Amino acid sequence: MEKYNSLLTNSVYYPKWYVEKQNTEAAGLAKVSFVRYPYSKISDSAIKVTDKEIEEYVNKNKDQYKQTESRSIAYTIFNASPTAADSAQLRKQLADLKPEFAADTTPTKFLSRYGSTIPYSDVFVGKTFLKMPAKDSITSLPKGAVYGPYLDDHTYALAKMIDIKTLPDSVRCRHILISNDPSQGGVVDSIAKKKMDSVEAAIKGGASWADMVQKYNPQSDGSRAKNGEMTFSSFDMQQPNFAKEFAQFALFEGKKGEKKVVKTSFGYHLIEILELKNPEPHYKFAQFAKNIIASDETERVVLEDASKFVSESRDLKSFNDNIAKSNGRIQKFEATNIGPNDISIQDIDQRLAGGFGQAVPCRTLVREIYKADKGDVIKQERIGDSRSGYKYVVAVVTDVLKEGTQPAYVARAGSANAQGVERILKDKEKAEQIKQMIGKVSTLEAAAATLKDSIITVDSVRITDGGGKITEAKVLGAVFNIANKGKVISEPIAGRDAVYVVRVDDLTTTSVAVIDIQMQKEQMRQRAKQMQSFYSSPVKLMKDQATIKDNRRNFY
């Protein structure tokens, strides 16, 4: 893939003549006067566009109106989220377990036995870094006491205070390390111990710490560049991958200025504590938490409701009728552009994930949508999870689009990749009406009188900038045609939003500064490479040139 992508991007090339031509065009300066008649002045309702006209336009511009296979649905959601009764029942369960939790002496086993969603973490955490609800109530507990139940997101929890210590939030220290691992360039343990005894004596005798670090610390030790100095947070020093013996002295036992030899799995360390930063209370506590989930009874009731709706909705008409009869209790939603291999549906993602774009897996529902025909109602599918509450989706297929050219009703409205044909054809008809209204162009003043509008004059127009008044490429192209200098352009120009009658009052050329053509070429090339890598996926280019039968939908 890297080679193929490199082949495409590195083939981008701009010849010298092209750059010079652009520079010459950019030096052109025009004074322009024009009258503009917007299409919006003619009512859309006065122009009718038939499906046949749209089909004829699409057939002439098929590349712009290609479509991939997709389907659309209307759907409704039956929510099996936990009820207030489910929440109250869980709260009571935790309240009943509170005395046992308080009496228990092995929090790890208690949390495991009752299936806590939060495992036990044998770590002291500074008060500043605690983010839990009821933080102040929990940190005021004495050792062994339990607070709760309290609500924490989608859970109810109990918190038990295990221990309290005043610790720094971080430790700045330095060390000299003698490795006892020969495979890592160290020496056997007995020799490492003797070397450390010598190092300790030398340091006590006034030897340079930096010299000892450079002489003994292994190349792999990241502290050599700072002469053995390191800073660790109190949280990091309590993690399983941190040398426990090192942390025991540096964080829990030692004082500022103290030195001690400590043996770890890395070898023998001579550690000096340089600074204990920001001492504050640190707490070790156990949290017993359970997700608030829907009870079996809640799910049964919602499932029965969804099943009843399905049994009474056999087609699109009855689906819509039953939603209407619910008087707002059941809501209807729509989802479009569902691909055969999609694992989620964008509209459902946004609806259920609060608009944050988290994917809600519903591959089974997509598979069923592709097994159905247009108008078929699909049996309820369960999506979501127990934590946020399951949902049952009942859908009806409202549209089936095959791969190929867009049908008239799709092309009429347009898409993200192509302007709606109805808008194009209406604007084209409006342009013809305006041209007929103007008639033969003789003078700009006559056109302004016919259109009942004033003449706009713009100085200092460049081909890359219409002076803030001209945004139409067709108009700018006509203005800088040297044959139009000093003339009224004989034909009105139909742009994107309006028809223009234009007079080119003057065309001049400004001086061009000496420009490094080679540097310009390279800048243009780099910009083009970036655009190509962003918009032209190599996979898409290869797919466009290949004949592919995609059967993935049948296997997952």
C-alpha cells in the first residue's frame, strides 16, 4: 500500500510553462462593471421538472450520479432501560451487603465474591486526584468504615476506607545502579553487592555522584543523561511494573536527603531522596459497585410491547398507522444510506449515544434489513448493552437502492457528492428566462434598465479574486479574455446563482516580482500530493478499476 500510494503521489508534476502561465495570469488586473440578476427572483413554483427530464440529465452525467448499494428504513425504539424500581432494588441489595463489607478483612475476595464492576486497587491516591462522586464524604471516613450506597454514573457503589497516609504527590530522587543481570551487561549478584558496598563508601567519602552514575549505571538506564536523577508520581510508584522495594523507601519510608541501598529485580540501587513534593493525605479504599441494569421483568414487559407492535404492523402503512394511533407514546425515526456490510447505523448511533458518535453495534439488524424487501417489517432486534439498557428496534424497509446510476427521485434531491438535478434544471430554465428578458445586449446601461437594477463597478479585480464582488469562475474567465477588453460581453453569462451582464472597462498588467519558479513548482507539487493522499484513496482507485463481487454480507 505504501509503495502504491507513493507511486501515485510522486507522479504529481507541474511543468515550468504552467507555473509561468499562472504567474502571468495572476499579474492581470481588471476594472469591471456588471449587472446581476439572481435566480431567486423567479419563484421555484413557476417551474416544473419532470422525472423524464431528470433521467435525461442523469444519463448525460452518469459519473456524477453513481450510487452504491444501500437501504433506508423507518424505525421505532422500545426502551428496556432500567426502571426506578430496578434502581431501588439494586440500591437495597448494596445496603444489605454494607455490614458484611465493613466487617470483611479481605476486600479483594469480597469484591470478587459478589462480582464488583470495579476491581480492588491496592494503591494510595492523593485527595487532589480523586474524581469520584461523594469524594468529601468518602475521604472523611475512618479506617474500616463504609460509605454508601451512592450513585456513580450507571452504578450504585459502596466505598470502604482501608488506610490513610500523608504522602507526596511525586518524588524527585537520584540513583546509582549496579545491575546483577549478566544477560543485560551486569554482573553476578555477589559481585554486584560488593561493588555497591564500594560505591556507598565512596559516596560517603565525598566521591562525585555524577561520576559514579556514568561509570556504573547501565546504558539502558534512562537516567544517565541526568546523572541518575528521576521524578516519579506517587501513583506510578505503586503500579505493579514499578520496583516495589524502590518505592517502599523513596515513597513510604525515606525522608528528604536520606540515602539507602535497595535491592530490586534490576540490581542494587543507591537511592538519594532529593525532594518530596506536595505532601497531602492519600487514601486507599475499596469500591464495591454494581451496574444498574433492567430486571428480567422490565425486559419481559418491553419485549412483549415490541412483539405486539410487530404482530400488528405487517407493512409500511400499518407500521405508520400504529405509530399514529399511539398518540406520541411510540416515535418514528428514519435512517438512510445503510450499506450491506455496515456494523452500525449512523442515525441510531447518534440517537442512542447522545450525538457523540459512539457506534452502537447492530450488525444483526443490518443483515435482516438486507434479507427483507421494500415495505417489509422486521422483527424486533435487541441492541445496546446491559449497562446503558437494551433497546428493541422495530424497522420497516422504506427504500432499496441498487448499485449503479441514481434513479430520478434520488437524483432530484441530490446528495453530498452531487447537486440536486431539480435545482440544476430549475436554475437552467431561470437563466433562459432571464436571458430572454434581457434580449440582445447592446449597452450595460440598457441591460440595467431592463433588469431594473443598478450597475456595480469593481476595481482591482484579479483572476484569483473578484474584488469581493465576483465569485463566479465563468465571469472571471470572460473578464480576462483579452478579446473582451473595453467591451460589453455580447452574451449574458449564466452562473451558479445568477445571470450576469458584464462590461470589461480595462485590462492591465502589474509588474511581477522575481519568483523562484523551481520553488513554486515544488510548493504546488507538495500541496497536490497532500490533496491527492487525502481525497484519492489508493484502495478506492483500485476498486474503481476492478470488477469485485463483495459477498461479506453473507458471512458475518
